[in-house]
Amino acid sequence: MYENDLGKSKESLVAAREAMVRDGIQARGVRDPRVLAAMRRVERHLFLPEADSVTAYADAAQPTDLGQTISQPYVVAKMAELLGIEPGMTVLEVGAGSGYSAAVLATIGASVLSIERHPHLADRARAAVERAGIVGVKVIVGDGTLGHPAAAPYDRIVVTAAAPSLPATCRVQLRDPGRIVIPIGTRDTQSMRVYTLADGRWEEARDFTCRFVPLVGEAGWAT
Ligand code: SAH
């Protein structure tokens, strides 16, 4: 498990990441230099259960474990750009999954607290983050729809599972100014929403259409 690179050289992995960023991310309009640098740096193949250095960098979501997925590289990058992360910010992530998106946000310089409902996935995410040499990510097990009040408020909140609506805890646990990025819609299709709070006022914007696995919990779907 977690074989490093299936015989691929370090150089070819760097080249694979470069192609991923150029063709799958920059070509679709992501511009934030900090996001692009982080996507080049984080070793995505270390976050997949059967490390396959070819498919790891493909322009697609990949299955991880327990029916869950690691998001498509573009989606991870676009969400990071929408969040507008600056070094030193605190981020609450709901849905650690493989740990990859948390690793990307931490590489930009955020301090990331990521909640995962499956203990098995949380363990794997922690191991992958460590293996990738990422600091600044803490993974905890729980129902992320309740947030994590003990460490609130957060500068940014990101939900990486499909929500029926914005959980109330997200609003309560966000700092002012702050921002939430969350896919909202049905179980089958969602639109990425950006909620920005400044001086006590909320603004909402919609971005791209997407398809995430369901957010399961008290303020999510029942199963
Ligand atoms: N960010 C991940 C992708 C996550 S897939 C990555 O980069 O790999 C969505 C994850 O959300 C799944 O692992 C799922 O188990 C988790 N999840 C779903 N509902 C949740 C909840 N209420 N609290 C915490 N995690 C949840």
C-alpha cells in the first residue's frame, strides 16, 4: 500500500504534475499563483490507495475507499482559488477524504483542521499527509456538519461533500471577514457556492456545476 511511485522517476512525477497544472488547471482559467504552486508541489499520487502515478495525475476524480473519492485536480484548485487562501489563515474543512485537498490548502500556508466521518479514511488521510511531508493539517473524526466549535472562528470553511443546504454551523463558526465554499444541490448535481461575510453582511455567488459524494450528517443527508 502507498507504494511510492511504481518505478516512476522523480522527474517524471514532476513532469506529470506540471502537465496536470498546465492542461487541466491553468487551461481552465485558474490563475492564483499560490494555488498553482501548491498543485505543482503536493504529491497527489501519495494520497491514492493504490498509488498509480499515471492515473493519479489524470484529469479526473479517483475512487479512494469506502465508496468515496478524491476530487479532480481542477476542482481542488478552483475551490482553493475561490477560498482566497492567504498564508496564516485558519481553515475548517468538512470531508478530509484522502487528505489531498487539505494538503493543498496547507501548502498554500493555511492551518487546516479537517473533519472526516469515517475513522478509517481519517487514519489514511493522516498517514498520507505525513508521508507527503505536509505540515499544518490536523484530521479529526466527527460529523463535520456540526463544525468544530472548540477551534472557531475560522477564516475560511470549505465543504468537500454535496450539501442539501448551508449548515447553520458554517455561518456561526466563520470569522468576519470570512468565506465559505460549498457545493449545494441535490444528491446528483450541485453548484459550487461562495458565501462571503464582511462587516456582518453576507453575499452569495454561484460558480461551476459539480458532482460530489453526499454530505452525510445532522445538517446533511440522512445516509
Ligand atoms: N477533500 C477530499 C475529498 C472528499 S470526498 C479529498 O481531497 O480527497 C468527501 C468526504 O466527505 C468523504 O470522505 C466522506 O466520508 C466525507 N463526509 C461526508 N459527510 C461528512 C460529514 N458530515 N462530516 C465529515 N466528513 C464527511
